Amino acid sequence: MASAEGETRFTNAADSAGITYQNPPTGRIAEREEIIANLPTPVAEFLSEVRPNYAMNPFGAPGVALLDFDGDGDLDIYATNGPGAANSLYSNQLRESGVLSFHDVAVASGTDATAQDSSGVCYGDIDNDGDPDLYVLGLGEENLLLRNEGDGTFTDITAASGTAGGQRHPTSCSFGDIDNDGLLDLLVGNTFDDWNHRLATVTVETYPGLEHNQLFHNLGGGTFADVSAAAGIENVSNMSGPGLSGAAHTWALSLVDFDQDGDVDIISADNQGAAATQPSERRGWNRLFENDGTGHFTDVTEAVGLDVEGSWMGLTFGDYNCDGSLDFFSTNVGDYEGPGRHSTLFLGSEGGSFATAGPPEANVFGWGASSLDYDNDGDQDVIYHGGLDFLNLLFLVNPGVLYTNEGECSGVLRYDA
């Protein structure tokens, strides 16, 4: 990133810094090919011609975490990968060499998870020994809990810890202390039961294969207990009835103290999928579970004004209007399905409720998001990773969006890139 004459510009430094990550194609491409083969000939021929730019060609659902795994004072990068391809742990050499460069130490550190179809990743110090441990999600297989030994290596303690997860299909996780006992607990966001036939989740109003999210309570000594049901997070509002599993379809979630009462709550970005034909089918909300202080949660989504239907994908948090209340930005599928599918800023209030606040213009499909002050003007801006574009699914021509926070902490986001 460089600034000249008041303008901030970004330069891709991955190659020069040694970031050599490559994500191989997913085996799920076979499903797409089968669909194309059964389409009318003109449509099939068109799709075959655009195949090189087809947005669904890659590549699973990789995740990224920035952490200082070796305690040398600079941020390292962990990136997940698909089955048969090693995950990457890029050790930042800035402190050692004075130059921003990275060396992939995943295999040497025991974090490669080569056999796993890895998706999301999160980190936290589960044993309070001063270094971050890793939790790596697997699609349709066990998740992995990797304990940081403090010497540059990690040990797989999944089996002993009780955090394998039961072979669900998660894409997001978060650490936080749900009962303020001094130990980090673990929250996992799950999606649906069969990624090889995921089109059903966006074409069937009541998809029965949605999977409950999971909450693991840290008991100390590297062990956890699944308290999902007891903690109340399986009591999802508006998700019971014929053809429903009782679960939502969560792409992203976070343990965060939305009302600043000293305990962490849960916010999840849930996907609507097929458009609701009646109120009982409205499942696509940024869902909020409030913590009562003991680690028990209640779905208060409607009470705080977050029952805004969408196909929500990503979350990032900040105080964008500098009023002291927590706000968040959530990505959506864009303007393909009308004004109700825009990525949106939600401004919090002192009482804990939220109001939508734009951006005012239509925006494009978005996935992961982050808050940052990229222009160094003292307030938080938003950047999000692009997703599918053009005819909703065909071309990979959407790199993402950068929004600048106008003025001084206005909370008004303006498209900048």
C-alpha cells in the first residue's frame, strides 16, 4: 500500500514476498459438468465457451487467518486448501531479515492437513500458554484442533479434545470465553449436508439438510464438551416446521459482545437460499444470540431489528460512526435478486438494537469482509472479497469492493474500488 497526493493505492506484493499459494480445482466440478451436459444444446454450448472464466471452476471454500504463531512480533499467514494439497503456514521473515518475505512452514510445523478438504480456520490460545492454537475446519470430515507447542510446531489433539465436530460442513469458526471462566470456548458455523448437490439449497424453499452450529465449552486440560443444545444455540427462531431441520444455513459467525455488557454474544451471517414464499420460510438473517452471562444464549434477532432477509455471507465489525456502539457490515449476493440482497452496514445503538445504513448504491456479490482504516483518516473503512458475477454465476470478473467511510466517522460508506 502506498499513498501519494492524498490517494491511497494498493500493490499486489504476493509474488515478491514469497506467497506461492495455489488452490487446485475441487472435485465438485463434476457436478457442474453433469448439469451442463443435460441442458439444451445452445445453452450447453454457451456455457462450454465461457468455461475458462467460470466462477465456480475453483476451488472449495478456503479460509485465511493472520496470527503471530511463533511470537516474533510480526503477523504470519495461514491459508487452507483442498484434499491432497497442503495448507500453507507462511512464516513472516520481517523481524528476522528486515524484509517483508514469507516462507511456507506448514509441513515442518505439522499444520499442512494435506488429507483434509479444509475450509475455514480460526485461532485462539486454548490453554493460556501464550501462543495461538489453530482450529481447521473440514468439509464432510473431522475438524482439526492443532495445539501450538511454542517451538514452531503443532500437535493434533483433535481426538482427545472432543472437538472433531461430527463430519458436518462448516466454513466459519470463532473463539471466545462464553462464561468468563478464563478459558476460550469454540463456536463452529455449519452449512448443509451435501456440497456435491448444493444447488438444492438455493432452489428449494425448505431444504431439510441444514446443519446446526456447534458450541464447544473449554473444560481445561485441552478438552471440550459440546454444549450446543444446552446453551440454547439450537433454538433457532423461524426455523421449525415441515421440511426443516431446525437449523439455519450459516456462512460466517463470530463471538462478539454486541451490547457491551461484558459477555460475548453470537452473530451469524445466514443464507436465505431459495426466496421465501411465506413468512415461515424467512431463514436468511444476520442472526443474533444474546448471552445471559452464564453461557446460555437466546435468539433475539427480531427484537434487535436484524430480521432483514438476505443471503448473508460475511461479517466484519467496527464502530463506523464513532458513537461507542458496535456496528457491523455483512456481505450479500448483490443486486441480482433485487434491492433486498445488497451488502449492508448495520449501525448499533446504545440499547443494543440495529438499523440498516446502506451503502446507498447497488453492490456486487461479496464473501469475506474486513474492516480497516486504509486511508489513515481515523475511521474504519470496509473491504470485501468478490464472488460470482455476470448472470449471477458465470464469470469471475468481480474482484471485490473497497468502501471508504466518508468524512470523519460519518458511518456513510462510499464506493472507492
